[in-house]
Amino acid sequence: MKIAIIDYNAGNVQSVKFALERLGINGLLTNKKEEIQTADKVIFPGVGEANSTMKHLQKLGLNQVIPNLKQPVLGICLGMQLMCSHSEENDTPCLNIIPQQVVRFRPKSNEVKVPHVGWNNIEVKNDTWISSNLSDEYVYFVHSYFVEVGEYTVATTDYVQPFSAALQKDNFYATQFHPEKSGSVGEQILNDFLKIKK
């Protein structure tokens, strides 16, 4: 199985590659259009700022490639947010794959810190791509922006308010948390993605 990890100046591509290696899979780090288009599955990771990252994708022409992929695609953290229509982070138009808005946490109390950093539990909907037995398990988050719960939400977490921990629309799958940093639970979620049939 050929897994392409989109390499576009994001911060966590190597940790995704290492996580796949722990599962016995050698992921290909690439920003070449043909290698991404011909992969069996694609992982779209991301740590960084939305606006500069979108500009980098545009420079590489990947803003045209990613929305037209037909194989299963997994967006992680900023990768998930960039799959949406628009981000409040520097008023950024995104890839418009999933018609949702990305908004900033606005806590009502100074006791709640933004960014949301650390371990939090997820609630997984039935009959989705993430194993339902992972409901109430803990995964690792680092983010200041989130996607509200909506039509494409398949798992939720509560921090300041309930938000989308995972999304799915057609062949596009996404997690706000970092499965590559979430221990055995994260490994199972990566495995869940790898088992998806085209």
C-alpha cells in the first residue's frame, strides 16, 4: 500500500511518518502532484498558521490537487481545518472540501487556556470510520481554532464548548487531534483509516 504524506512545510510530517513506521508502513513524504494523485491513501498533516500555509499550498499547486483526490485522504489538525471553507485565523479562505467554518475558541473565563493543549477524551458516533470502542478514550490536541459540530462531525470533544474532534465527507476524513501523538489510541485510529476501502 502506497501512502503519500503531503510535505508542504508543515510542522508534524516526520512524526506522522514515524507513526506509520510503527505500524509497519513506509509513508512517502512528497509534494509532487503525481505521487500524491497515484497513492492508495493520502495523509494531509499540519502544524502552523492557516494563511501562510494556504499560500504555500497555492505556490505548489496543491490547492488544486487536494480537493480533487479520489482516494481516502486524512487531514490532521491544521490539515483538517484547511479542508474546510474558511478559517477565522487571519481571515483565510481554505480548500472548501468540507463546507464548515473554522473559528477561534472564545472562553468566558481566564481559567480556560487557549490554545487547547493536552489530552482530552473523544465521543465517537456509531457507524463511522473511527472504531466506536474508542469513545471516551483520550487523544492529544494542540489548537486555538476549531470546527463547530455539524453535519460532517463523526466525533466530538468538549473544551470551552463541544467541537468537532473528527470529520468525514465522502473520501475525506479528518481529525483535529494528533493521532501520531496519541499513543495506542492514535495508532488504532491511524489503522482505522488505513483499513478504509476506496
